[in-house]
Amino acid sequence: MAERPPAAASTSRRSSVQSVGRAFDLLDLLKNAPYPMSALEIARESGLDRTIVHRLLRTLAEHGMVVEERGAYGLGPASVLLANRYLDNLLVRRLALPYLLDLQAGAVGERPWTLTLLIPVGDLATVIERIWTQAAPLGMVLDIGDTFPIDLSAAGRAVLAYRPEEDVRALVGDERYEAVATRLERVREVGGVALSHGEAISGVYAMAATIQSRRGHPVAALSVASLELDDQFSDESALAGQLRRAAQAVGQSLA
């Protein structure tokens, strides 16, 4: 006799709408595609019937979520409106911005360093705000929405360090968890500061501090990055202390 699925999983499937789930799968596929895709390519990548893909794409196009040009599809302008509205309503972004400005004026000054605010989205850390000076190389200035594997970036590890081990294992898998377990322990030992060098971006040094809500939930991270952080690339440096204090101050305002 076949093993019955867990009740929670069965209930989840019954309560979901298949067509909506498929539409989001297509949007996720287009989000990660390096170029616009034809309906045939989307059907192959998604495993869906081409007729179903055409219907979903037409519906998404009617609402501006995708655009079609010369038979190829990409994300549409309505997706930008949704993302912008989410960012505008994101409390941690509004609270963190003054601290980013203070860090830029004090800790960074005229150094070629960039400051970013990142949040976890699934197994990625994504940029939602950034500040830089004229001294920073243009290639170091990240775009809003840039993403990095959560276990390879300093910001991602700053967040993972304060999640339950079982949740982190479920998110990244046992092998990737074991590869960063000692680093996550170190983040907790030093009060929420994580380091990375060349793992998320080749040649780039990064330092990040965890933003935790008053309930202890890790919701975001403040990060500073550069091709060279001088003698400050240490989780016990003055820069680490400034990042940590700024992150703690932001977290105190989050319920």
C-alpha cells in the first residue's frame, strides 16, 4: 500500500490553485532567465504543455506581468510596480536608511566601500538598498534586486546564524550547511557579524551584521563591501563594531 502523504501537505495541495501556482512558476522562470524566452523554451523548462503555457502567458501579458516581443517573453512593467510597492512598505528599509547614511558619513567616509541592506528571500540574499561614494568603483555598486546564495554571502550567513539549525538544513541542504556551520557559530560568538571574501563576488571582501527584531527573528543584514577593507576585515574590528551597533539599533525598532 502506498504511503499516505502528511495531512499538512495534503491540505496545502487542496487549498492551492494550480493555475496560479503555474503562473508564478513561469514568472520565477523568467526572473532567472538571462534573456527573453520563447513559449516553446518556457514549456520545455517548466515541463508544462505548450498550450497551457500560451494561455498562462496571455493572461500574464494582459496584466502587464510579462511582455512579448518577436515571440520571446520577459518580465513586464507590472512586476516592477509590485516590487516597488513592497520595498516602499518594508519597515526595515525605512528604519535602516538613516543608519546607512550615518555609516557612510562616519565609518566609510571617502573610502571606496559600498554599503548595502539585504533581506533573505528563500535561499538567496537580495539587495533592497545601497549607498556608495564617488571613490567606489562602478562595478562595486550593486543594483536593487541583485541576489547571492544565502550561504555564500556575508549578509546571508549573518541571517542564517540566527535561524534554527533544522530550518537552515532544510533550506540549503545538509552538505551546504556543514560547509558553513562553524562560520555560523562564529557569527553568534561575535554578536552577529559575518565575513566573506570572494565567495559571493570574486575578489570582493564583505562584512555584514544581523538585524534581528525584538523577538529575535533575523530579518535583514547591513553590509559593507569593497575590493579591499584595509585592516578592518575582522569581526572584531572597529568597523565590525559600528555595523553591529547600527544593526542592533535598527532591530530595536522592529516588533
